[in-house]
Amino acid sequence: MVDFKVLEQNLPRIDARDKVTGRAVYASDVYLPGMLMCKLLPSTHAHARIISIDTSKAEVLQGVRSVITGQDFPDIRFGSGALKDRYIMARDEVFYIGEPVAAVAADDEITAQEAIDLIEIVYEELPAVIDPITALTADAPPVHSDVSDFEGYGFSVGNSNVCTLLDADRGDVDQAFNSADRVFEETYRSQGINQGFLEPMACVTNVEANGRLTVWASTQGPYQIRTQLAGVLDIPLSSIKVIPMELGGGFGAKLRLAFEAFPALLSFKTGRPVKLINSREEVFTLNGPRLPVTNYLKTGVNNDGTIVAREAYSIFDVGAYLGAGPNSGVGHGLGAYNIPNFRLRSFGVYTNKIYVGSYRASGVADMTFAVESHTDSIARQMGIDPWEFRMQNAIKEGDVSVSGARMPKNGLLETLQAIKDNFGLPKKSAEDRGVGIAVCEWRSGSGPSTASISVNEDGTVSLLTGSVDISGSDTSLAAIAAETLGLTLDEVIVAKRDTDLAPFTGPSGGSRIVYSQGTAVHRAAETVRERLYELAAERLGVQPDALSLSGGRIFIEDDPNQGLSFKQLGALSVNSRGGPIIGTSSLSNMPYDPVFSTQAAEVIVDRATGHVKVTRYMQAQDVGVAINPMSVEGQLEGGVVQGIGRALTEDMQLDAETGAVRTSSLSTYLMPLAVDLPEIENVLVKVPSSDGPFGARAVAEPPGFGPPAAIANAIFDAVGVRVRELPLSGERVLSALQGESSEIRLDLDILKKSEGI
């Protein structure tokens, strides 16, 4: 066991004082002299040609400074996913209700909205397709008639509404099914869901005297905003500076370019700062949520309980544009199990609905609901304890993952055992009470990561990274630096950053900050430590390997009284031969590093209403090393809360005829409240990673994956009905109790024809 001095201690967030006193500055708090307000005009049609836009009445309204439409932007397509399939603002066609078609900059928000209402648009309605299954049929109208012209479109399929198709195959699947003792087929469907962040999208833009554009943004990815803005505005990337502000939640929704281009172009046209703040309704109707996903699973099992084959088809409704794609249908189709033969297909399907964005490992929760419900269903039909069935088939160190990588050391089996021991499985419950479990799998995220650490003259150090703090990650990065250098947390200064100042790094998301960015910080700190040793060795007249470091001092290990403090070394370094001490690190890819969690739910089901109450919830997750246990548990609990909302109440409902979002407020989109939740119990399993800083693994995503399946499995345990569609509402549970079929029909021939097989 490593004796950490800083890590694995409960550390208050370094920004806590600013947050609780209200001094933290968000994008909506930025005020500049002469600032204008921006409002957007959304499309009122699911699919239509724009015949004309008359902005003349809006332009002459007192207080209006500029009006723009899609024709004011360069004729350049961009994309949030693999395809460049969209314009930043509609030009000749609109593809979903809510798509921006015009924007206004005015002296105040009320005037801007009045001007929006004065813009007159003539549309010619075009055929629309709302249901993704219908969109796959041969006679379905195309959402984009020119899809084959999109940059990045490099495959041929039998249906133009399939915008991406991912696959993975191994072994002889058909033979494995033929020889399996039993074969199980089920289809599951999850609902549309909103990220539910508290801070609406906001940004301020300004064109400086030198012609450079500055953007104050609520974003998880400032460098991605910079790149995409340069593209859609057709200006040099070096002409843009993005300043990421404090973030009031994102969960993936603020990873990419959203509305920043609208106030930016208005700033260029007016020569004045422009601010845009979404209303809560616009959060639901203009920014990419997640849309429903349908997952078909077919599994072959031998009588001894060994899984031998899996076939899976996933249909991801991506809306009008391919945003955050459907990779999870392939990457997570096996779950946390060692299945030797598989055929996995994942379809991204265009429909005339709002485009999809990211949300906590986009699509993995959908697939986890299907895989873990299916796993439970198989076990119960075969008369095998669901926990034993999972233990028997769990993927182990040395097994080959779905991606082809060898499974490294991990804590999957330990999380399963921890749940059994701490939750008391197997457990016989009282009438209408039940227990269900689910296993979640993810990986520690990678991507471009950089860090710079410099030693100040007073012995403190300054840490500079390009990552945005969205979950207390700055505190964790500071702790990694402090542990490496033998300092206390308050001796590490984390600098505020922007794209001019900080080194390039990838977005904050995908569970990559502590694992990937933390590794960059760790390596930069190690470089600083080596430089300090060299300087101290020179001054003390010994070799560097004779030195040790602790408590802000470097000293001779055999004679601790002889040493130099960081303050002394920092001052000496300024005029030393090597100069001021700075350590930097840059990396791009990190090794595959799995993260596993096992979760358990206990529920009571009201047979009269179908209402489900979660009375106990526990999760055991392999965190490797808890950099900051208080922060780790906060992430674990927050993820479970989101997962319980997905399981029971959250449902982004869309009109079946038009695709319009119908739940566009927090009074109709029902996120769970404190009174709806049980106390969440966390068990931190610690099987150190071979590659993460000090052995740390990612934490954030897996907690939200498990609740839908764990709760669905608990409902079955309580009352004997299996609900295969989310949310697990009282209406759905009651229908199942009353004997109404919950089977979801899926015509596989349509999928195979679309795939061309």
C-alpha cells in the first residue's frame, strides 16, 4: 500500500470559495461596453425549402443593429461527427423544427426578440421522416438527398438515411448459434433524454481592434470551438481566442460548436460585443440531446451457462445531423463478458428531428440497459443465479476485448464480489420487493493532453493546462502535481487558461481528464523534480541519486539536515545555468485501460399503480486509486442520480408527426429530486491501473450506465414482469402487470437490406 501524502485524502475543491460566494464568473456574467444581445429564429417545419426570408421589418426596428441569415455565412459545411453534413445556419433547406434560420443583434434582449418576430419566411414543405425504423425502409423520403456528397461519406449502403454504419465480427457466429444449447432473442428501446445541465448555453463575442475575435464561452472544448469557428467563418484559426468560463454543467452537451458562430458574425458586422444566452426552452429545442435507441440482441448459451455467441443490431436515431455517433452499439455490444463469436452492427439513421449531441459516453447507457437486462433475462430463464451467471462469463485479464485489445489487469471480479458481500446477495425479498444488479463497463479516456509546471521564486509551483474544469478536475490535477513534488495542495497554483495562453489539449469529457491529462501533469511534475534534483545536487555537492524530496525540501537522504527548500531552489534557479525550472509534457494516446462497476438496486413496486420506488442503491467501482475520495464519491453519486432519472422519469418526448420537442421545460421534463432518491452507497474498489497517474482510473461515466438495467431487473425480481422500454414508468409497469405485451418488434430484414447483406 502506497503511503500518499496528498492523494487519497478528502480535498476541498480549489475553487470552492469562489463558487459558494458567487464570485465565480460564468459566460452570462461577462459584460462589455456597448454589448448587444442576440436572439435566434428557429424553423417551424420539420423539412422544408426556404423560398424567401424578408428581414426588412426587423432591420428598421429601433434598437436593432444587425440581422443575419444563413446566406451571410460562407458556403461551408461542417460536422460534429464523422460527416460534414450541416451548415451552421440553414441556407436553402431546414431539416428539423428548431433549426436556426436567422439571428438578430439588438440593444437589449426584448428588442432582439421583437425583431425575430418581425422576420417573414416563406417555406415550401418537403416530405419528412420522423421514425428511424421507417427511415430505413426502401420508400422512405431521404432526409438529405445529397448525402453521398458529404465530406467523410465513404461507404455504400442500401438506404440514403443511413449516415454511418459500424461493425465488428469475430469467429463463426452462425455455427456457434447452431451448436448452442439455447438461443435467446430480445429487443430493448431507450428514450430520448436531455443532459439536464443547470447553466443554459451562453457566450459573448467581441472583435478586438486588431481584428481578432475573442469568445467567452460556456464550453468543455475551447480548442474544438476555435477550430470549428475558424471553419464556418472562413477565417484563420490564429484570429480566434476562446476563453472558457466557469461551467454550470455540460455532461457532453458543451463539447462542440453550438451557437458561438451567430454572435461572432454579428460582432464582425456591428463592430460591437454580442452576447447570446439560451432560454430554458431553447436548451431543450436547439441544442443536441440524445434521441431514442433500439437494440436487438441474440445470444447463444450452452446448458452449463457459458455464452458462446452474440448478434446485436443497434439503431441510433441521430436526428437531422450526425453529431455524437453510434459507436457504442459496437463497442459495448458484448458488455463486460467474454463472448468468442459475435456479429455487431450499429446504424446511425437520419430523421427530421433535432440532431444528437453527447451525453455521458453517448449511447453506452442505452446499450448497457439492453445488455444487462438481457443478461438477467437469460440467467433467470436458465435457472441460474444472475450474479453467478455474470461471474462465470465475465471478461478476465488476458481475454481479448471487442476491439481486439488484450484485457489488462482490472477490478471487474472484485466489484462483483464487493456487491455480493456488501449488498448481501443472494437476497430473498418480501412481497413486491426485489433486487437487481447490473455490470457497467467503460474505459479511461485518452486524447491530446498537455501540461506545464513552473517553479516560482517563493517555492510554490504554477500549473497550466488547456483542460476545462467541469467536475473539480483542477483540484485532482493539482493534487497529482503536489504528490509528485512533495508539496501541499495550496502550494500548487492552477492558472486560468485560454487558447492563446494554454497548450493545446482535447476537450473535457469521455472520462479522460484524470487518466490522460493527469498523466501529462504527472510527467511534467517529474521533469520539474529532476531539474530540482540537478540544481540541489550542484549546490550540495552530491549526486542527484543521493537526494530525497519531502515537505517542500530536497535533502541528502543520508543527512536530512543538509538540504534546500523549494523557496531557496526557486530563487537560485532564476540565475542558474539552466535557468528557471519548468517542466512540460505532451501526449496523445494512452493505453487501453478498462473501468468496471457493478451496481445493485432494491425496489418496491406498487401493483395498483405500477409506481416503482428505489429503496436502496449500491455501486462498487474500480477507481484504481482515489485521487480525491470526496470528489470520486461525488462523481459516483451524481452519475447514479442521472441514471435513476433515465430509468424512471426522464423522457424527452417528441411529436410523432413533426418531431418537435414537447417536453421543453423542467416542469415537463422530470429529473429526479432529492425526495425521489435513496441514499447511495459507494464501495471504492482499488486495482491500480498500470498507466494512469499513481494507478488512477477514470470515474465519471460508468455510474450512470447501470441504474436502468439494475432497476428493471429488480422490478422483475419483485413482480415477475420484464419491461424492455425506458423509462420504467408506472404506466409501463402497470401495463406489464396487467398482461399487456411489452415485446418490441424489429424487422431485421430491413436492417440487413440497408447493410447490403
